[in-house]
Amino acid sequence: MHEIVFERAAAKMLAKLPRDAQLRIQAVVETLARTPRPPAATKLAGSSRSLWRVRSGDYRVIYEINEGKLLILVVAVGNRRDIYSRLRG
């Protein structure tokens, strides 16, 4: 089972979301601990990091998998309309 760690920016993004969205996203993140690459996950292209994305309604969770340390690093959490621009900026 992988350990889940949120980058400081991702934790702040999550805290700003509505409570119901936070709960749904936390449930999705907890499943990543058991299954880091669920069928619904997509590997993101165009980044120097090996990032993955998983959906939770209109929200996205962007994360990185470190198999050597059995670690899931949550990089960003947010609405689908602006999450990718936040990653670039």
C-alpha cells in the first residue's frame, strides 16, 4: 500500500474547495493508496515529471507515483477548467 502525501500547494487548493468536493476527492485519493493507477487514471504528457490525473466529478487530482518509496505525491487539486494552467504557472 502506498503512502499519500500532499504538496503544500495541493493541500491549500483542497482546503479552498466546497466541503462535499473535499470529501469526494479524499475518497478518490484514499483509493490511490491501494491502486495507484486505476483504470480511470490518465498519464499526463508534456511535463518533466511523470504525472497522472484522476477525475472526481468536475475536479481533478494530479499526482506523481514513486514506486521506490511506495509514495503517492498529490501535486494539485482543483476544477478541471483551471487545474492545468495552475500546473504550468
